[in-house]
Amino acid sequence: MAEIKTLIQAELADGQNSAAFPLIPQKIVYDLRCTLPDDAIVLVDTGAVKMWMARLYQTYLPNTCIIDNGLSTMAWTLPGALGAKLARPERVVVAVMGDGSFMMNSQEIETAVREHLHLIIVVWEDHSYGLIKWKMKIEINEANGVDFGNPDFVQYAASFGAIGRKVTNSTDFSTYMQEAVAATTGVFIIAVPVDYRENMKLIEKLGNVSVHL
């Protein structure tokens, strides 16, 4: 346990000290944890985002980080976050998703706005199905058929009556998260460009491991 804790703390320190853009996953997880209260409810979607959040996101209370690790259903976190907020309106609720998952169920923004919920949606943006790409690169050292384009997430959020923010440098994410947490109303969509080159670096660091879908 001590060795595992040391390894995790080292990765989080990499995130804390990183000024890279797009943001490395460790930076996103570090900033997310620093800006959220201990009792915030974080729902983590399926994809490469899940691999990083499950490994590095620190929890201090039960049921504050919820991960669908059974059927690994993509796009469940947005409707799931609506349910969590309705059940626990006094808590900060955050849906953490990849852009592929977000675009599968993004119409639920309208539900959140209509119900006047205070909700935070963090979209890790890499214009691809990141976990599938990661798996393909491990297995065949290349990837195809996994990339796609995205809308302007700021304008997309505004079209639903939500508040959109696009991270454009290494410090924006922390600033936007603080803004969203401090608010008492509004649906916030924060798009964070992520550098998933860290995926293969992690494999090299950990050694001979497999990524199971």
C-alpha cells in the first residue's frame, strides 16, 4: 500500500507542476480534486478518462466517486448526475466525461437547465474515442476509425441556456472549476483539451500490463 501511495502521489505531483497545454490527465485530476469539496459527488464516464480518474482521484467520503465498471456504459454520467443532484441538492455534483460520451447524451443539458439544477460537466476533449485508440495502439501500434470532430462547446452550451467554458491554457481549468463550484445555479460545461500521449507513457512506466475494455 505504501508503494502504491507513493506512485500515485508522484503522478499527482507531475500534474501539480505541469504547465503543459493541452493539459495532461494528471493535471486535470489534480485540479479537479483541489477545487472540489470533500463531499462533492463525481460521476466518471467510460473511456480513457475512467482509467485516469480511477487511478488518481482521491476520495475521502463514501459514494463521492461513482464509476460504472460493470457494463462500462458510455454516456451514463450526464443523466446519472441529474439523478444525483435531485437526490442530493445540497451537494456539488460533477459529471466527468470524454467528448465521445458527452455527445452521445448531451441533450440532457436541456433537462438540467429546465429543472434549474446547479450542475458541472467536465468534458475531456481529444476528438477521439480515447480508450479504443489506446487499446489499438497497444495491440497493433496504430489506430483508425476512432477520430471525430466536435462542435464549439461554448456555443453548444449556450444554445441550451447553459454556461460554456473552453480551457485555452494550463491555468484556465482550475479557474473555471472554482467559478462553477462557487455558483449556486447554472449548468456549467467545461471543455478541457487533454493530451492523451500520456496513455502510452503510462504503459511504459507500469510495464507489461493489459488494458481491458
